Amino acid sequence: MILKSLGVEHEEYDSHQRKGVPPPPLEKLWPESGILVDLVKPSAMRIGNMSLAKAISQRQSRRKFTDQALTLEELSFLLWSTQGVHVIDKNRVWTRRTVPSGGARHPYETYLIANRVDGLEPGVYRYLPIEHKLLLVNSNPPLPDEVSEACWGQSFVGEAAVVFVWAAIPYRAEWRYSVIAYKGIAVEAGHICQNLYLACEAIGAGTCAILAYDQKAMDALISVDGEDEFTVYLAPVGKF
């Protein structure tokens, strides 16, 4: 019934998984020369102890940030809260994380435009959830005005301590779900961002989900090709 409601006959639903094609990597590969940054391990975190009920009751979109930097522990907590890995399949087909994903495919990569994080040089980074580390993508971060311009003039985005940018790699989900993968990809951005909202409240920070952005400009800022991987959602984070 689901397939027919989408105009897809069951015979046409023939995914690469069903055909025996090996699954894509669980996360994007990176060069051996890549610069990695250690994060605070989840077991060592001593923050984020606000009750869930209080975090939910206080959750709101925040668009005014102070000049205060985030700590590396706070950033580590936010990354773990939104894409942290609990279990890795022994065959490396799937992972279980802090957010749900259809078939445990997790098609999103997390990029950071870091401006003010204690212990972290400004730059563009990609989160490696399996290793719980950051990979430096660009040591020259875009200027606040460039970030704001890419978000159609929303100045507060460029003023944030760090901007989370989530880019989808559709094939991760398509490998299993073929032509209906787009439904899960769209829904899962909401799972991730809501966790960021609640995690921010728990550490006295704020965020605001952003869908108003220039696709080509934002893809260029995080160095993705806009075809096999492209920006879907972003959220600036800062103290308020």
C-alpha cells in the first residue's frame, strides 16, 4: 500500500541491497593526511544533566547570541547528542545512534562552521561519529557576513559560536530503500535537529533551525558537491 500510494509498483522496488550490492561506507572516507581533532569522550562528559521535562519545556528557537565561546566539552556533547554512535554492526552495514534512522542507514554527515570554541581553531570541520573526532575540512572559515549572506541575510546565523550544517548522502538510504528513500531522509533531519535543540537547552545554549539558505552557496561553504551530497538543514548555536 505504501509503495502504491507513491505511484510505485512493487515489482519496480528493487534496491541495491536486494541485488546483493555491497553497502556504502558508514561515513565518508577521508585522506590519511587529514587533520583530526579529539573530542571529549561521552564517558568523560560532566554536563547536560538537566531533566528531559525541563529541557522540553524550555525549548525554543533562539536568534540572539552573546560573544561567549562554547567549550570543547559542550561541543562534544552536542555532537554526541545528535549523531553519537552506540553500536557498530560487526559487518559495518549499520550503526545505532542517539537518533533514529530508517534501517539504521543514517544518511547525514554533520559539518561545523566553528567560530568560537575554546580549544578548537576556527574552521570548517566534519564530525566523524564512529571515531568521535573532528576532521578539518577548511582552516579558513567563511566570514560571518558570508554565512549570513548564504542564509538570505539572516545575520544571527553568522554571529553564532558554531553553525551545524547537515548534508545528506542519499545513496546510503537508497541502497536499502531505493525510490522511497527520500521520505526517510527528509524526516530524519527533524530527528537530528530536535536533539540539538534539547541538548542546547541542557547546557545553557540556544539554536534555531534554518531552511532558508542558498543551496549552491551553502554547499560551497562546507565543500560538498551538491549532487551526491548536499546541504539539507542547518542550525546556528551560541550562548544567550
